[in-house]
Amino acid sequence: MRVAALAIFAGLAIGAMSAAAPARAQAYDPAYPVCLQVFGPYNYNECRFTSLAQCAPAASGRGAQCIVNPYFVNATQEPPPVRRHRRHRHAR
């Protein structure tokens, strides 16, 4: 009896956790470097801008902001420089 109750409880707990956090698809178009991130009853991204200046008028006067597309295909960003730490020995 206890095993059946525990199995039902575990099944309900797993079902509740999976329903609470639905999976989201990638919302960024990798063809454009700038996206308009819109906030409201429905949050969404419009990735159809080639510059922040081009995106700014679309964001003006509404709950939105222009962001750099993190998935832009032609992005040429150099990796950060490697920092090497030197350990100094102190004479004792």
C-alpha cells in the first residue's frame, strides 16, 4: 500500500515539475545582428535589424529594447586574451 502511494506521489511530483517549466525554442534569427526584445502579455524577439540605430525607432514608445543577437552567424568576436598568473616565491 505504501509503495503504491509513493509511486503515485512521485508521478504527480514529476508531472508538476515538467509542466511548470516548458521548453522554449530558440527565439533568435541567426541572420541578423540586432534583435528587438518585446515585453508585455507575450514576450518575444524580432531579429530583423542590421544595427542598433535601425532598431531604436521600433522600440521607441513601447515595452521593448534593442539587444545584440547572441546567435548572429557572422559575428566576429575575438576570444578574450588568456591571462597567465605568475606565482612568486617569497624568500623566507
